[in-house]
Amino acid sequence: MNVVVCVKQIPDPASPGALDPSTNYLKRDGKLILDDSDAYGVEMALQLVTNAGGGEVTLVSMAPNDETSGLRTGLAMGAAKAILVSDPSLAGSDALGTAKVLAAAIKRAEPELVIAATESSDGYTGTVPEQIAAILGFPSITFAKSIVIADGVAKVDRQTEAGYDEVSAPLPALISVTAGVVEPRYPSFKGIMAAKSKPVDTITVADLGLAADQVGAAGARQEIVSVVAAEERQAGEIIEDDGESHLKIVQFLESQKVL
Amino acid sequence: MALNTIWVHAEVGGDKPSSITLEIITKARALADKVEAFYAGDNAEAVAAELGKYGVSKVYTVATEGLQGIPVASAMVAQIEGGNAPDLIMFGSTYDGRDVLARLSVALDRPVLTNNNDIAVEGDEVRVTTSIFGGATNLTTAFRCETPHLASFRPKSFAAEPGGETTAEVVAAEPTEQGKVTVHERHVEEHSGPILDEASLVVSGGRGLGEAEKFELVETLAKLLKGAPGASRAIVDAGWVPYSYQVGQTGKVVKPNVYIAVGISGATQHMVGMKGSKTIIAINKDPEAPIFGIADLGIIGDVHKVMPKLIEALQAR
Ligand SMILES: Cc1cc2nc3c(=O)[nH]c(=O)nc-3n(C[C@H](O)[C@H](O)[C@H](O)COP(=O)(O)OP(=O)(O)OC[C@H]3O[C@@H](n4cnc5c(N)ncnc54)[C@H](O)[C@@H]3O)c2cc1C
Ligand SMILES: Nc1ncnc2c1ncn2[C@@H]1O[C@H](COP(=O)(O)O)[C@@H](O)[C@H]1O
């Protein structure tokens, strides 16, 4: 079974984010890494391919520059190859523009299954996967907390507000996975070495046959009109526990009329 | 200038309209002359009666076989193509809301603006505001495209208030496509006590509890204070508690009167889910923990020492 995993390469979430003051886009100029949320998808795909007894995992990513370090992490985990759509015209892309690009790239790999994360760590629109499915004409199941593939059908436990639903869809399909769906493996030393020579096919928007006005800032058809600092919450009283600090909490609860 | 018509994607929690649905309807009422809803689910008449109390004049019901995304979006498209287009369609940032929103954006070729916590109409321009960087910055974006505009909103962005009471007309909106997803069985996780995102007091536990068994401290305290237990994603991912306990960007948004964070560091993704609480108490052994930056009462201490004493003191009352 051939599986495509959408992997987003993002600025290190540990360092504070910033907007480029001239465009108001999220700054993406430093090193980009594999979004943690997508490590679950890569692991899930590798397991499903192993269980299917054959096939390979292809990573698909879109970035305004030719960054591949996040892709190398996924390749080191065991993915066979990667497609990177990289084009300066992609800067400022919104969710729909991103989905158009990714869908066009995914088509090239002719997958039976596409996996994405339910939401990215830096953009978290949570709509890109379902938009990709709509463009490809695939059925889609979002918020998967487990996936089993048998006889051309994907069986999924889908997270809901109240619990979970048992749902299924025939392949080809797109599934978005939640964090914790599987435990992502750490790339082995051998995997890291092997990843260096795995193929990364770098393509442009024109290669995909998409018009420039469909993607990037032009395609987004929206404009950021203001960026303001939110009102900050002030810290209150901070005390060191001296063995009696629980009484402080009791007092506080009394003051709030909880007790 | 107000908008003519806003559609709201209506959902239920149990058998009543969900709070997020009523919140966005309340806001829609202030922005448009007419608010209509799309609803895919059971008890349409009863749900429509409730929505009428909030000023919804028409409820389109959609018969769905699988998940909502394809059928509800296709029913909306059919209405729009039939000449019934609204100016704006509002969704909750929910499981099914996102599915419908995404399918619709492709079908109509319209951008979506997601996770907003405010909206304003200025002239004929619609602007939405979302909070980024863990709530440190507010970003306002204007739609620059043809209507209908598509936007989703975080829970607790607006207060739900009845008003503009009418009797909502109920009409069937036919989906043109059902999609190929089948729902076989729905599982509901049992829980007692108040619902997490409605409780007036929340006690949440994090990795600082050390091990799954110690979550009992959180549950006991929540019970004593008639609140709901919650959790950070770290311990949800570790499998200590179900996902429904998660507070934060990918979990619930809570705004209780008192939020007690037990062994939680205060990552930005956690804080966006709870920093709207009226008051915050934090217990953490690390004086540098970011959670102390927003706590009204911060205890620098070991949860395994402070929590048992607190529970004991409350039980003795
Ligand atoms: C896309 C994305 C979405 C996310 N969404 C969410 C979300 O919705 N909700 C969420 O919570 N997180 C979310 N996260 C994860 C978030 O970044 C943090 O990793 C998580 O909140 C950390 O949980 P924690 O505070 O329990 O653990 P840690 O950060 O490990 O903190 C544990 C704390 O416990 C303290 N501690 C340890 N031992 C003791 C003790 N004995 N007594 C007292 N204190 C002690 C430590 O000092 C530390 O501050 C998300 C992350 C990403 C990338
Ligand atoms: N630029 C991108 N490249 C590859 N995958 C992406 C990209 N943007 C979004 N995705 C995928 O879609 C998921 C949801 O993204 P979002 O809609 O931004 O929350 C991500 O977790 C990825 O799996």
C-alpha cells in the first residue's frame, strides 16, 4: 500500500514566534523542523505499510523556500522519498491555497491513503486536510485516534466531543490523525545516514500546473488589517510552600465564594 | 451597515443546541437582519424551537448518512446556487464544523478564516480577529473576496443570550452528495459532575503529577469543590486521562471562576485554553514556570505535599 503523509516544516516552536513587520506573515526564515504533530502521521503510515506487507511512504511538503531538514527527519524515520513544493510565490498562502498545492503534488504519488495531522502547530487552521480531500475527491475522516486497513477499507476510531465514533471509508481516502495516535519512533543512526541519500523531488508551482494567482498572498483573498498586543494578565501573589501554603489556597477559595 | 443574512452551522451537545452554537447565533443576531441555521441531527423540531429563542428564523435540516462534511456542505451549496446565498456563514471550531467548513470552501472556492474570537462589520467589509502566540497578539483580517464569507469561531468567544424570539421555520435542505464514510457506532464516555467547559471551577493536572495514579488528587479536589477535572495535553498523550479532559489549543476552552493548575508548566498552547478564567491558582515546584506569570495565587511547591494537605483541610470542613 502506498501512503502519502503531508508533513509541514515549521519554525522551532520552542523559540517565540514573530510576524514579519512588512508583510505580517509568520516569520519562516530560520531553520525549519518537522512539525511534531506530523511525526504521528509518519509513524502511523510506516506501521500501516508494514502491516500491509508492502508499499512505501512518500512525504509531501510545501514551503516558501527549499528547506528539507524537516523532511530528512521523516525520511530518517523510514519514509522512502519526499516531494517538496518550494516556490517564493507560496509566501502568504492561506489554507485553501496550501491545500490546492498539496493536492496537486499528492496526485503525482498516486496514493491509496493520504495522512495528515488534524492541525499544524503554527497555523492550526485544521482545515487543510479536509480541503485536500475535497480537491482530490477522496472521502475523509478527521480526528482519527486509531486506524486499521483491511480489504481496501479504512476503519477508524474518530474522536468526538462526547467520546468516539467507529467509522469507515473505502480507499483511496484521506485521514487526519490526532497526537498520541501512535508513539513516533526516534530515527536511528542508520536511518539518519540513509535519509541523506533518499530522493527529495523539489518542484515549483508552475510544475504543478497551478496559476500563480491561485496560491500565495494573491490566492488568499484576505488582508491582515491590524496586529495589536493583547491585554496582558498580571501575575498575583506568588509564595513559596512552607508546609502551610494549602491554607492560602483555602483562603483564596473563600474569597472567591467557592467555599 | 448590517449584513442581510448570516447562516450558522448548528450542532447539539446531548439533545440541546451546544453552547458554541448559541454563542455564535447571539453574535450573528447583532450583525445581520436575518439569522438562519443548518442542522444535521436528530430532534430537529425541538432543536429549532430552542434556536428560535435566540432569534433564528429558519432552520434547514440536512439528512446525513455518514459524517457531516460532504452532505451538509453540498446542501448549503445547493441553496446558494438556488439563489439563497447568505453574506456570511459562521461555524464553531469543532470536529464537524471544521469538516463542513473545509468542504464548503473548496466547493465555493472561498478562503476560510478560522479560530476567531471576534468579528466586526465595517461598511460592507467583514473583519475577524484571532488571537495568536498563545494569546499575546490579536490579529484582525478582512475578507477580500466575494460573499458568502466563511469563518469559524473558538468556543467562549461570545456570551450566549436569548433574544429576538421567533418561531423558526423548519425546512429540509437536500444534500446532493452523501460521501462514502459510514458511521458504525457512537461511543459516549461516561462522566459524572459538571461538564468541563461549563464548570465554574476547574482543577487541571499536568505532567508534574508524576504518574497516572496521582491524577486521583486532581479528581478528588475537583469533586470536593464541585468542579470539573481537566488536564494538559502532556498527560492526555501519555494516556493517563481521555482526550475529553484536555484544556488548550487542541482541547477545550474553559473560562471558570477559578482554575487550579496542578503541576502544569503553562505552555502557550495550554494557556490559550484557560487564560480567560476569572482567577487562576497554580501549584508548581519550578519558580520559573510560565504559569506563574498569569496566576492570581501561585504556590511554589511540590504537588505531592500541597495537594494532600489541601484535600485534608477541605474534607475536615
Ligand atoms: C500543536 C500543538 C497543540 C497543543 N495543544 C495543547 C493543548 O491543547 N493543551 C495542552 O495542555 N498542551 C498542548 N500542547 C502541548 C504543550 O506545548 C505542552 O507540551 C503541554 O501543555 C505541557 O504539559 P504539562 O504542563 O503537563 O507538562 P510540562 O511542560 O512537562 O510541565 C510539567 C510541570 O510540572 C512541574 N512539576 C514537576 N514535578 C512537580 C511536582 N512534584 N510538584 C509541582 N510541580 C511539579 C514542572 O516544574 C513543570 O512546570 C500543544 C502542543 C502543540 C505543538
Ligand atoms: N505547508 C504544508 N506542507 C505539508 N503539509 C501541510 C502544510 N500545511 C498543512 N499541512 C498538513 O495539514 C495539517 C493541518 O494543517 P492546518 O490546517 O494548517 O492546521 C498539518 O498538520 C499537515 O499535516
